[in-house]
Amino acid sequence: MNSRLLFETDPEIFDAIFKETSRQHTNLELIASENFCSEAVLAALGSVLTNKYAEGYPKKRYYGGCRYVDLAEELAIQRAKEIFGCDHVNVQPHSGTQANIAAYLTLANPGDTIMGLSLTHGGHLSHGHPINFSGRYFKVIHYTLNPDTEMLDYDLIRKLALEHKPRVIVSGASAYPRIIHFDKFQEICDEVGAAQLADIAHIAGLVAAGLHPSPVPYADIVTTTTHKTLRGPRGAIIMCKAKYAEELDKTVFPGTQGGPLEHCIAAKAVAFKEALTPQFKEYQQQTVKNARALAEALTKRGFRLCSGGTDNHLMLVDLRSKKITGRDAERLLGKVNITVNRNTIPFDPEKPFIASGIRLGTPALTTRGMKETEMEKIAELIDRTIAAGENETELEKIKAEVREMVEAFPLYAERRNEYQSIAKEG
């Protein structure tokens, strides 16, 4: 890892990395969009592939000397196709939002109408929020959840689509705990002549393992990040039907990006190889089991879960019955090393920066090896923390219990030991 060289060259950056590695180990990571990639993925990320400019695509580059990065990128493409069963895949997008930019511009022109789930109901900034490029360059119609069930209302979506005739309908979410029926979205798209863009950034790992319906047979374009349930490096990919392949590739490069990050693409390839193993499916199955166990344990302690529970890896907790805002809950839980993010709930009376809820997810905890027993304990710790309020004595007791729990499920142990040894030696 050349950690000593980093320490000698830039001790300040070494210190930041050392402390962040320690933080990841000592905290119970419940942010649904975060996970811990393998040492193999990290090794590819830190490789000499970062030195290579490779504008273009394998065997069609604008630079010489690309034969080995071509090999890595072709492996990433081949493996992604095998995982998802798609016609075509582009592995170059730097992020989920970059992937969505390219997808929109492949399917529509600026000024066209798009439809997506409202951010405050579980959508994403890149699904048409006015401060995002998607809201600035397209006319946006947002659909919301059913106020009674807090689930997607396909009749409402159809009604809006018939009224506004969008060019693109976005299916997918960033804080939706239930199954998304991409076939129903496609029926609506077919009826109004729209293209379906399925953003599966959160559920891609579940789709890969066959635990959530796949949008690939239905949607024109599918985007996903690679660092959430897929447990890879930060980045994204775009999948599409064969008829869009040429236009999509042109829209990614040279349309919206320049040189690809070949070290990240190699790391994606490593993560995809891991995702093709039986162990990965077992991991995804446990992630879902853990989410259900955590949801049930929280419900038992008087927390209200939006939509009444979860079908996937995350849940949205309405904190109003506990007389605390999402912002304050996030802060209190952070004091005891439980990491969550505040989140709006459907029809939230609070502003997004305050929020009435928190979003919880189990991918990272499951990666550490935790199971249902630990989810029960974590629900208890969350409940006690919120009940403790500003009682520092009680918070310290809870923090000690968190410390005991994480030590039983160590994270990046060799890496942490190496950093600690170098720091001590000076």
C-alpha cells in the first residue's frame, strides 16, 4: 500500500486517511448508500492505471498505449453484461448523476418533458430537482407517493403521464423501501410514447442477486452507481437496449465526459467479478434479512416506518412520534458512533435540511458480517440514544456498547494496524 511513503511525503493526508479508516471501523454505518469495498477493489483503485489517458473506447482510442487498459475495460463490460443480462453497457460514467446526464441526453433534448419521483418522496436530485441540471434543462413533472400507503401510485403516474406526455419517465429512487415494478412503468411508457429510464443505484446489488425485479427487460436505459449495494468503487455504469448503444456511447464520450478513469473502471471489474460469486448472493440475501429484522425491531420499540416496513435494504423512519427531528436524531446518534442521515418523509412538514425522518440501510453492516441478532441490538441502541437526549452519561454508556459491538466485527484490520504502526513510529 506504500503507506510509509505516503506518511513521509504528506503526513497530513496520511493522518486524514488513517483517521477515516479508524472512523469507518469504530462506527455503525447505517447510511443506506454507503458500503465497504474489498481490499482487492482498493488495490485496483490505487493502481498505475490512473496514469493512463484513454479517451474513446476499447480498440477505438484517441491515444496510443491503451492495450492493457482496453483489457481491463473489456473485462468490466463483459462482467456487467453477465450480471445484468443487458444488450450494451458503458462503464465509463464517473458517478450516478453523470450517468443520468448521459441517459437523458440520449433519450431527449433540452426543453423536453421528463417525469420523476419527487426528491421529498424518495427521488433523487438528478430526477428533475430544480437546482440540478435535470431540472434546469428539462421541463419536469414530479409524481409523488400515495398519501395513504406511502407507496408508488401507478394510477397517479399514468394519469400524469397521459396529461403531460413526457419524453422520458424515470423509475427508481434513493429512499424508497418497497419493490419497484418496472413492468408497470413500461406499460405507462408504451401508452404515452415515453422512454423509461430506470435508475437502480440503490438496488443494483439486489437486482444482480435476483432479489428485486430487474428493469433490464423493460427499460430503454438503466443507470446505476457501483458503490452502494454492488459494493464496488465510486462510479457508475449505463446499460441500454442495442438500438441506443451507439448514441449512448457518443453521449458519454465526447458528449459529457473526457478521459475515463481507468483505475476506477478496473476496480469496477473487480467488484463485478465478486458479484458473480455465490457468496455475493448470500450477502445480498442477508442484507435483506437484516433490513427486515431492523425494521421489525424498530417498530416493536414504537418507531413508525414509512409504508409500514421494507422490501429491500433500506427503511425510512418517521420520528415525529419520538418528538425529535431528523437533524437532531442524526446529531445524537453521531455522538454514540451510529452514522445515519436525516431524510424527508412523504408529505414532510419540515424543511429538507431539518427533515422529520432518518434513512437507515443495512448493506455496510452486513458486509462486516452482522446478522439479525445485531440488528435487534442496534434498534435498541437507536431507541436508547433518542430517549437519552442530551444525557451525556447515558450517551457514553451507549457509545461503549457500540465500541464493543464493532470490535467483534473488525473492518480493514490489517490496514488499520499498518497505519497505527507507522503513526506510532513517526
